[in-house]
Amino acid sequence: MTQIEKPDFTSINEISKRKEAFIQYFLPIINEINNSILKDKKLLNHIAVSNNNNTLSEKQKQDLGKLEKKYNLNEGTSDNSQKIKELTLRINTIPVSMIAQAALESGWGTSRFSIEGNNFLDNTVLQQVVVSRLRMLLQEQLMK
């Protein structure tokens, strides 16, 4: 992932400039994450077609295993069709509108939680699964 230096939002006094910096910081991150998710979704679609035709290769089985691990699929089933069905539900892009939610919940990056813990989202409004996935992806980016 591209490394982007996080601005010190608290040092940007003019609100319009802080908002612009916030959006310019998060938009490329979300776009890059979404591009990665779309690649995973495309891979899963190819695996699904092969699985439906009973032509799943060893490489595709390995790729399916990697997707299971990446998206925390611990269903304990050996049924590839069931795995594919569950992964199809889990592998979704992050709405760009999440930037607005992050802005509201972090005070445009000035809250104590965003400063001390890189926590720009809370669970109060969003589903916990979406929040934890986005948090994980953002933490990966912010820790680089």
C-alpha cells in the first residue's frame, strides 16, 4: 500500500483547510483499499465459476484459502460452495461516504481517540463488522 503521511489535523486552525486535508488524506487510502477489495472480488468470482463447473484447480483452492484467512472466515466447513457464498457476502468495498462518518466521529481528526489511537470511527452508528474491517485496513496503512 502507498504510504501517506498523516497530517497533524490539530495544527490546522482553519476549518475549511482541515476538512480539505482530512479528505485528501483519507480518499486515496479508501480508493486503494477498494481497489484491493475489487481484485479479491474478481478472484472470488473466477473461483466461483470454476467451482460451479467442478474445475477448481489447486491454485484456486489455495487462493480460496487465502481469501478465507484474509476475511476471517472461520466457519469450519469444507464445502467450497458455502465458503464462496459467505465470502461473497463479506468481500465488499468501503463506501467513500465513510470519510464523512470518520470526520464526524473524530472531529475532523482532532479527537483524543484519533490522535492517540488512530481511531477515526466508533461503533455507535456503523455495524461492528464494517467498522472492525475498516479499522484494520486503516491501521495497516497508518502503521507503515
